[in-house]
Amino acid sequence: MVKYSSKLKAEVVGEYLQGRTSMQSLSEKHNLPKRQVSFWIQKYRLSGVDSLKRKKTKRSFSAEFKIDVINYYQTHDETLAEVSARFDVNKCQISSWRTAFNKHGIEALKSHPKGRKSKVKNDKKKLRHLINKNELDQLREELAKKNQELYDTKLENDILKKSMTLFGTSKDAKKHK
């Protein structure tokens, strides 16, 4: 995708609005597609000069915003290009949101974590959490964990004792003696 400077966009829109030339002659003069010139003019008319500036940062949109854009597109008699210019979002982005919403519902519009899950345990988070607690709470928490471990061990030991009384020693153990 070709990226055009904000200066070129402003120059082309300014020439058109002054009435000196048509879209066709502007596109030939600057060696641009006519649709691109038309899109810039439309964006300028709907959103002003700021819409011609390039975005430096990656933007993220909430699920509510996405739903609002989809609802606006479906309820108003405007083209996808007009809606994209009005909300300052790419046409293909609106189209993909709409498709995802129709297939999977609102859950598809919510943001999801990117990338592979970490295999390393989050020990740093646990340490930060422990530092924030006071020492007495830390000791109580450790004691509760140890008590739970002791209970689990006793329960496991009781199960093993009962299974030994029910089933006796295994036949393989008798053969080896």
C-alpha cells in the first residue's frame, strides 16, 4: 500500500476546492488514482484537515465503538467510504468487523490477547503481590497453604492404607522375595 504525505494530500484537496482543476486532471497531474483523490476530498469534507494527517500510533477500538460503527453503517443510507471517513476508520476494517459480528456475535469484536501464552510462571507478579501485603497476612497465607498440603498428604496416606488392607500386597511383590 502506498503511503502519501500529508502535504501532498492537503495540496491536492486545496487545488480541487479552489476550483482550479477537476479530479481527473488532479489525478493525472500528481500521478494518483482518481479514487484516491476522491477519497481525500470526501474525508476532508466530513472530518476536516486532521483527517488528512497520517496516524503515527497503532489505534485500538473498543467493542462498543465497533458496534456503533456497524449500526451506523446499517441504519444510514451512506456508502462504506462515507462511513469510514466519518469515523476515521479504514473501509476494510469496518467490513471485517461487520463480517466477524455477523458470524460470531459481539464476542468477536472484543479485543483478545495477542501472541502465544508464556510457559514461564509469573513469579514476578506473585512477588509484587506478596510485597504489597503486610508480613502478618503473608504468614497467614503461608500457614493456610501448608495446612492444605498437610491435609492432602494425610488424605492420600489414608487412601493408600485402605487400599493395602483391601487388596493386600501385590502378587509381584511375593514373587520377588
